[in-house]
Amino acid sequence: MQIAAQIRGGISKNTLQRRFKPELCSSKVGKKPFATTEAERKLVKSLAANGLRYNDIAALVREGISIPTLTKYFKPELRRGSAEAK
């Protein structure tokens, strides 16, 4: 509301951006970054060692993550687990 009142007062767009930039940019939008835990790493490694497919493993981590997230954050565990299975 404060910004709308300032616009009606005839203040330029550049002045508004300079004055209110911290106010406009302070709220962070989006998901929090994915952070793995040691327990999840052990789980993924053991599931990969038992021969489960990526989509099955992804479904069991945190009540389901995407396959791209699984391969991005658990690549070493997936490789080690599948190597141990052979």
C-alpha cells in the first residue's frame, strides 16, 4: 500500500526502486535448497546395492523425490551401491 500511495504522489519509477528495493526484495520466494543427511545417503547406497531402480529409490527418500534430484545429490551413493551389488 505504501508504494501505491507514493506512485499516486508523482514519484518517478527510479526513485521508487531506489527507496523500496530492500522492501521489495526482502521476501525470498521458492523452495529451500535440497540438503541430504547421512541417513539418506546410507539408505540410497543400500537400496542401490540391493538392485532397486532409480524411480523406486526416489520414491523411498523423504516420501518421494524426483529422479533428477536423486541423481544430482546422490550420484556417489548410487555408483558405489551398484558397484557393491556386482
